[in-house]
Amino acid sequence: MNRPLGVTVSRHILDSQRMHPEATGELSGLLSELIVAAKTISAEVNMAGLADVIGLSGKTNIQGESVQKLDEFANNTIKKRMARCGYVCAMTSEEEDDIIPVAECYEGKYTLAFDPLDGSTNIDVNASIGTIFSIHRRRSSLTIGQGTIDDLLQKGTAQAAAGYIIYGSSTMLVFSTGEGVHGFTLDPSVGEFFLSHPNIQIPDRAKYFSINEGNTAYWDENIRRYIAYIKEVNKQDGRPLSGRYIGTLVADFHRNLISGGIFLYPKDSKDANKLSGKLRLLYEASPFAYLIEQAGGRAITGDGRNILDIEPESLHQRVPLIIGSKYDVDMVEDFLLGRR
Ligand code: AFP
């Protein structure tokens, strides 16, 4: 079989680094280590159903959710590899209560926030799952040694890079370092990611909408009005939109990014004490908001804030998230802010 002479992800990262003579190569090094962790997780995910890797680990995470064995494996793989890579000074994981410290002899100038395995309820049913990451430059001085929680609690606008790996019909890595969004597909026969989706731009108009409609009773009236509106028939302006919801944000985001779509996890009243969102700012909303803006889309909370402008207050803070094609996010905002 003739194989195309593809651009490997390492080649792509090094070429981008060359465009910046001031670059030290540390971000490139960090990304390369993360890619090794992703390949390790991908190999384990592909064993699900064969080896004893599916099912519960018997533990509960900070969010009060049961931890799957694969969740635990992915978390440990990233944590152990990145703690010794020499490029990060502190980490936080969706699966850990507190900041993950990095030994002083290994500390570097970046921080890493990650969701090791997003969509864990989909593991047992063979639907797509993913890993999400967000990288910031540390704010504290390198001379201080270990990074602090303050280094991790930074706005989305300050990200140096963000991305995800989707374990789906193939394994894909999609990331941005602020110069567009690029997608790479893993060729499992050679164990290498090749550039398959250069410079991804999200279509300006959504083809799909993604929301958990089981939550309708908990939504604000304005969200109900918007969802009813996009289901109305109006061929001229492309309605009704088609509904697609996987329940793995990585997979819902990826489909909408490629095909044009809008994903909504608005604030709801499920928690009787307060109206809140479900998704986590540092591990989900912020990295995806960074990617979507790089791809020409938008990400908002629905109450007048852009996701990237939110100053995080805690590691596991939750936010409402409305993200996707620009035209459609603008439209939701009009509904939510009472302009329609
Ligand atoms: P899990 O990783 O616990 O399965 O959560 C997945 C997730 O955080 C995100 O990936 C989905 O978009 C969202 O939750 C789905 O939530 P609902 O099940 O409430 O629709």
C-alpha cells in the first residue's frame, strides 16, 4: 500500500517553533511529552473490552462521580509523565481534589490543567471519549521553585496552548498554540500523528445543535424559547437544525467544529440551591473556548460574559457553556439577554 508522505505532529511543532526565534523549545517539549501520554491512553482505550480496563475503580472523585478504571489509568499516565518532564511547575486534574505539585528539581515555566478522560459514562458503551488539556505560562517567578494555585487560576485569554485528543473511529489530536487550530490523526500502524486537518475553521452557521433535552424542565424560559425556535421549520434560514448529543463534550465539540454546530450546557435549576452550569471552567470550557475562537467561533456563558474572560476562583469551578458557530452563538445570546 502506498502511504502519503504526511507531516508528523513533531515536524509541525518544530516548524511552528522556528517561526519564533525567541522560543526556547519548552512548549514544544511539553506538547511532545503530552502526545506520548495520549498515545499510551489511546492504546489502553483500544483494549477496552479485551483487557480488564472497563468498569468502576471503586473510587469517587472530587465531583462526587464514580471513577472508572480507564479514568484512573489516564489520570495517572498524564500525571506521572508530565510531573517529570521538566516543563511544568504545577498541574490540576479534573480527577484530583487539589493542585498536583511538581518536584522542585523538575519544575518548568508552564502549568497544565487536564481532564484525563472526558465522557467516562460512554466508556462501557464504546462511544467516543477524549482527553482535554489547557496550558498557561506560570505567573510566579521561576526562582520560587514549585508553582502555586495562583499559577493555575488564570483566565482563558492567557492560555499558551489548548487542545484535545478524541478516541473515536480514529484517534485524533486537535490543538492550537494561538496560530490556528490543527488536527492530526494517529496512524496506529506506525504510532505517529499525521497532519490531517490543517487550519480548521468552524462554519459560520450551525448545522447541528447539541443539548441534553432531558434537562428541559430545569432550564430558564429563554433557553426553552431558543430551542423551540431552532426546531421551527423555516427553509430560508436553515431551520430546523438537526439535533446531535453524545454526552462527551470532546465528541460533541469535535463534530460541531468540523461540520458547524452549537453546543449548549446552560445554567439550570437542578441544584435546588442555585442556578449553575455543569461543565468545569479550567478543564472543559476554557480550553474549548480558546480553540473555538481560534477557529472563528464563539464561547459564552449566556449571562453576558465571554468564557475566555472569566477569572477563575477555584480549580473545580463550574460555568454555563454555549459554544460553536458564531452566527448561532450570537443568536442564543440575543434570546438569553432578552433582545429577541
Ligand atoms: P463525564 O466525564 O462524567 O461522563 O461527563 C461528561 C461531561 O462532563 C461532558 O463531557 C458532557 O458534555 C457532559 O458531561 C454531559 O452531561 P449530561 O450527562 O448531564 O448531559
